[in-house]
Amino acid sequence: MKLSKGDGILITGSNGFLGNALSKRLIIDGEYDVKLFDINNGNIFDYDFSSYRVKHVCHLAARTFVPQSWEEPFDYYKVNFLGTLNILEYCRKQNASMTFISTYMYGMPRYLPIDENHPREAHSVYNHTKLLAEDTCEFYSKHYNNSITVLRLFNVYGIGQRQDFLIPSIIQQAMNNNTIEVTDTRPKRDFVYIDDVINAICLSFGLDGYNVYNVGSGKSFSVLEVIKIISDTLGMYKQVIDKKQIRTNEVLNVIADINKIKTELTWEPKINFDDGIKKVIETIKSGVSDGRSN
């Protein structure tokens, strides 16, 4: 379902980390009639969207902090699974297409890099809510003929991310504390800069059928390597305290295979990790912040 200039696009979770960046991009571009929805408008899982008239929904609304998902599972299922179901019902009734923002879905890697055909495994409440949502997206696409694209985002970082995520936490400690304290320095993650993620989301608009793409960088960095890059960028070196606390079902290395999205959507990351960290630190130093969270 190809979108035309002036078509309506609804962004759910528009006040979050990704939603705020996507909203700004689309509003500045001016190509579409952008509609915004966030928690201030109501609960995603029972809100009546029938008054909206759009051709495409970019569904970002979700609760995303993995440790908290273990403490508040019911709320995570309501928002992430039932919220997605509510949006799918809207898309079914309006014959709208949808981009669903998913996450790393692969559990303990059986091979690296990880492609979209790797078996899925939910290793947290958060991941399980996204797995259920993905399955429901696929069912609606196949049985109700809605065009739906699932983007499995690896570790997104960038300006405006909440302070309890890894990179903002390390930067703040490196700038303001005498030490940098982390749970475990060993895990390696595939980090992708928010601007590159927004580019991928925009390329997903108007695709036909059911599609699934990894969105990552194709490289991984350990927590210790992240600390070093941040310290080098700042020119400030603090003692690192490794609490050596291994989380339940901890995955020690993650690398995305992004060949599918490169081939089919001609997308690839433009901002390498060192440059992305510099952008975040420069923004913090300048005192400019959008105050968003996710």
C-alpha cells in the first residue's frame, strides 16, 4: 500500500525516545499528515481510535525497561500486547498498514550474526510481550490482509534516552561521579544510533504484505568498551567498579545480521558508534535536551 503525499500517519508513543524523534522528522519533512498519540491521550490498550483517519500507523507505544518488566508483568502485557492488539483492530477496520516496533527476539544466540530466521526465544517478560505482539501482527496480516512491517531493533541509543539505560548512565557517571559503576562489564551489544533507526522506520512506510527486518549495526561492543569510548571522548577517566552481577538469562554477545534490510530497503547505518557517542556527549555539554523518556 504505497503512501502518497498528504496521507495520514498515526504515531503511537509519540512522546517517547523514538516517538519524539520520529514525530519531529515527519513534521519537519511535511510529507504526511502526522497524528500523535501518547499516554497523555489515554491508555493504548483500550483507547477508541475510530475518530482517527490515517493510512498508516507507526506503533511505538510500549513499556521497554527489561528489569522493570519482571516486577510489573501485568502492566507490560496490557500495554505491549493488548495495546498492539487494539492498534491491529484499528488497522483492520480502517484498512491501514502498520509498522510495528519490536526488539531483539532471539534469546541465547545459536549463531552470530543473528538473522531474521534465527529461532525466537523470550528471555524476559518484556520480550515475551513483544513475541506475542509479533505473532498477532503476522496473524492479522495473513488473515485480514493488512500490510505490516516488523522492525526488530537491537540496542538503540542517542539523544533523549532515559538515564536508566546503559549509555546515558555511563555518560552521566563519567561526567559527574568519581567512579563508574556497572552491573557487569562483559556483555556485548549491537548499538544503533537513533537517527539511523528513524531512517529505517521511514523506509518501512507503504510496504506490502508481512515483513520482518533486523535493525542494528552489525557490530558489537562490550560494556567495558563502551566505558572506554565514552572516557576517551570526554578525556576523563574514572575508576570502573564492576559489580559482577550476572542477570538471569544474560546474553553475552549480540550481533545483528542486517543483510536483509540492506538488500530489500537499501538501508544501512550511517553513524558509527564513536561518532554517535560524540553527538550525545556534545548535546549534553551544550545543555540542550528534549526531556523525553522511553
